[in-house]
Amino acid sequence: MTAEIDVLVLGGAGVDTIVHVPELPVPLADSHMIQPGIVTRAGQSGDFVALGTSALGLRTHHLDLIGEDHEGDLVRALHRDHGIALTAVPGPCGTKRAVNLVGPDGGRLSLYDATRWAETDRLPEETVRGLAARSRHAHVVITQPCAQALPVLREAGVTISTDLHDWDGANPYHEAFALAADVVFVSAAALTDPGAALRAIVARGRAEVAVATAGAEGAYLLADGELTHVPAAEPPAPVVDSNGAGDAFAAAFLHGLLGGEPPLRCARLGAVAGAYACTVPSTRVAAIGPEELLAGAAATLSGA
């Protein structure tokens, strides 16, 4: 059967409350006056990947546990407003939520509500199997309970990607994702040696491609046994927030990969999308389109 879905995104649907702070760490004080205000909006890692791949023309479907609550309504509205297919499995613990403290330089500290998931949570196996059978690729977010879906996806024969975010290279929770995926993204923030971490992922798991994103320092790509530094792209506007940059990188990388591009070209596309995401205020959600992405990639190559 011909695939009807290009990218199936599992997990990572939720709501963030954005609080701008004078600096990070937040100075100890009795109170702070917050400008430009405190805003709650839908959009966590899976939402941003789904938004990014959809904006780039990939047929996208998002699957996650979502509560019958106000936060769940915001998530459902986000997908509806952007034309992204969503399968919302009732979440007994409610919809995932977090508070993001955002500094003046765009740096971020995320505080996640740990009561919004349980060890017994599961994505229905038949739902995962049915969607996977219609998909070319699955991007699996590391939120509970997506690890349990990995064997089902593997049996379905779809390629898998995941983002380990700020993994330190040792936390065992991330290993199931790292070792089951064909493409692995990870932030270099907590890695003492990004190249060594990528080589360990490839040596121990299924991945043929692994990427460590390093913010303004660019990214490190391991493909075909060769480690390459990919420079950061020039942001098209002032940098205001780093939230969602890694998700935008992953979405653009997958856009290139599913379009038949080689990994280095995919990483350059990712760098452009990540830089664009840093120019979007954390109180909004927006993703780069295909024309802007290709123009940014051309500019990056011409300046290399």
C-alpha cells in the first residue's frame, strides 16, 4: 500500500507557559515584574516537529496522549489551525505542560510538570501499528510512553528518528530511543565530547546517521563513519528565543532526508531552520517554509 503519511510523530504534545525573566539563573528576589507578560500556548517538542514537517510540505500525523482539559483543547486547536492531523488518545493524567523561563538572550530553562504522566501510560498498540502501516517515517519524542511503541514501529518497517535533547550520554532512560532509531538527534549541551557520543550511539545501535546540535556553534554530523562540523546558519532576524530550535532542525533534516538529499545537505537545511526558529518569540509558534529554507541554504553555501 502506498504511504499516506510522510512523517508520523509520536509524543511530545503539550502546553508551555512562557515567563520572561531578567536573567538566567533568575536573581533571588521577593518578586519580578514580567515583560512582555506571561503567556500560555500549545507547543512542545512533538508539536514543533509536526508543525515544521507540515510547513515544509510533508504529510504529517501526530499521535499522543492528551487530556480532556484546557491544555488539551489548546493542543487540539493548534493542530486544527495548522492543518496537522492529530490522533489524541485520552490521557488519564492530563495534557503535558511546562513552564519555560526565557532570558533576554533567548536562553531557556524548562520546568516540566511530572504529574502529567504515569508508568502505566501506553499508546494503544493497534493505533500505533495502523498509523505506522500508512507511514514512510516515524519521529519518536522521548516523552512517556513512547519507548513502548518502538518495537511496534520497528516491526512495521518504517524508518525511525528521535531527539535525545540534553542527554548526558549516560542516562539509561534515553538509551531505548538512541539504540532503536535510524537517525538520532541530540543536543551537545550536556556532552563533554559530542563526536565520541555520536560514535557510541552508532556503534551500539541501529543509527546510520547521528547529529549533535550545538546552538551558535553549529552541529556535528556523523554519517558514513565521518564526523563533520556543520556551521550555524545566519539568523534572518534578531535572535529572541532558542525554544524549538532543535525541533526545527530535526524537521528540516527529515524534509531533506525523505526528499533523497545526502546527510550533509540535510544538516545544512536543519541549521537554516534552527536559526529561523531562534527568531520566533517563544509566545508564538511558527515554522520556516520551503522557499525560505532553500533560500537560506543557498545563502549559507554561498558564504561558505
